[in-house]
Amino acid sequence: MSLATSYAGAPGRNDVSEDLPKVRDRLALRLSTEYLLRSIDLMTEVVGGDLVKGLIFMAVVQANIQHIVNDDAISQTYSEATDRVPDEVRRPVSVHALSVSLNIPYETTRRYVNKLLTEGYCIRVNRGLVVPAEVLAQPHVTAVLKRNFSNLQRLITGLRRGGLEF
């Protein structure tokens, strides 16, 4: 049953076409919230259940590879799910930059980064922090990344079923 069909049968609703964008907006909000919460759960699973540590870990990972997303040539080189971005291609990120980007106090960010360093989730290099490829290749991390990809597919499928096109 399509979104329009189910919505058209709602009591007191005469004109679906006027309210359909609102319905789609609500659907997108609901599905994206579910996606976010499932992703947060998976993210914290990687680092032992600590929400803030998981958030900072993922921020380091993202900062290390952000330039790849914006560079077509490099992005094509590492586009497969099994491709590992070599450590020398990753760009380090400073504790200060993490603190600013996450809007978390510097001292709190520093403490959590120290935990990540101690537990081997990231390393300190010349210009900041890097999550090494070998950490991302660990079986428990790759399993979580695969589950999050399924989570993303679930979001996209739900949005398409609701009539949202990309």
C-alpha cells in the first residue's frame, strides 16, 4: 500500500495532495530518527558502549577521510566496501578541531581522546590523531560497519516506499 493510499483512507481527510508533502516530511523525520538512533547504538558498540567515546571515535574516522569524499580521483580509488584507505592517505585531526566540530568542551574531548589512544582505537601522529586502517579492519568493527550499511539501506528503502525520490 502506498503512502497516498493509506493516507487517503484516514478519517477526516479529503484532499491528500495538499497534505502529502507534510506526510512525507513526517515520514522522513521518523525514519531518519530511527536511522540515527540505530547508528548511535552501533557506533557505541565499537568502543565498548560509551556514547561520547563512540562519537569522538567516529568524528576522528570521518575527519581522517573527509578529503577523500570531496576528491573524485581519490574517492574512486577507495570506493569499494572492502577497500581500506591507507594510513598515509588519512589526514590527522587535532583534539581542538574535534572539540569545535562536536561542540564538546576541549577538556572533555581530550580526556576521551586519551581513552581512545590508551585502548588502541587511534594513534597520535605529527599533526593530530588518526584511526589506523588496521583498527577499522578488525572483525568487530567491520561487522558493525556492515550492520550500519544495512541500517542505511533500511532508511533508503523506507523513504522510497513513502514516495520520496532521490
